[in-house]
Amino acid sequence: MQNDPFIEAEEQQETSLVYKGFGPRLGAYLLDMLFLVVPIGALNVYNLIYLRSFWLYVLVSLIAMAYKPVLEGLYGATWGKMIVYIKVVAYDGGKINTAQAILRSIFTISQTLFMLPVYYFMFNDSYLLEIENYFEFSSAMSERYPLINVISGVSALITFAEIIALLMDQPYWRAIHDRIAKTYVVESE
């Protein structure tokens, strides 16, 4: 293993890790989107159009928020990563711990937690609850709660920074969340 300037000398060990870059990680992410975002998104849209239940939104958000840290904590990989034969490991090449699994998802968790109070007020807004058309509802929601757009914009900027960090960290291919959690994404056996 090459000397990594971000790791203390005593943490570095000789391993045969094959670091995985943008392509496999993007493939795993897109597969995870199919497994998680499509059904969760459909349920959220159904909830916004018909049910308008804050508690269903909370349940769906908790499931979405827990998907990646739970699977990576237990198995070292999400379903998408498993399919493309990549996994998450600690800097020493071993299994990640719970804290690392949570830290790898810190941006998603933060966004979800920031959105919860906004959605609480939105789901209790009598003006919004009277709108039956989804597109009118979405437009009115954005106008009445512009913080949603701010949080989404910050999230998009973080995603862009994550991609840049990943592309610039060769041969280790670490995004910002990998550096925070002290993890690599590598080829699985």
C-alpha cells in the first residue's frame, strides 16, 4: 500500500486493497437508487398527494436515512455495492464500526434531520392541505417554505464537492465522507 498522507504512520499497514473509483461507486449508487429512492419516492409522492401524513413521512425518512449506515455497518456494503462487488473498509482494511458507518452517511442524515421540522410545519399548514393538485401543492410548498430549497441547494453543493474530492484523490478514491469516517471503498472478495 502506498503511503497515504492522511493516515498516521502507525495506522498504515501493508494490505492488498484494490481501491474502487468513480465508475463502480456510481453504479452502486444508481442501483441503490432503484432499491430505495424509487419506492421511497413513490411512497412520499403518494403521501403528499393523498395521505398527507407527517408520521408516514417520518417513517419513510427514517428508513431512507438508515439504509446505508445499517447495511454498511452490518455487511460493509449496501445492496448496490454488493451487486457491483465493492465494499467499505476501515483504513486498516478491516470491517468498519458503527460510528464509521454513521459518519459515512453524515450528510444524508443531516439533511433529513434539517428537513423534519420544515415538513412538520408543512404537513400542518391548512393552506397547503387544501390544495389537491400535486404540482400546485409542490409550487405552494416551495413558496411558503423556501428553506426546503436552501437545504436542497446546500445538499447539491455538498454532492458536487464530494464528487470533486473523490476524483482528485487517486489512487484511494475517497470522497469527503470517506475521509471523515476514515474508510475506503474497495473491491470485495
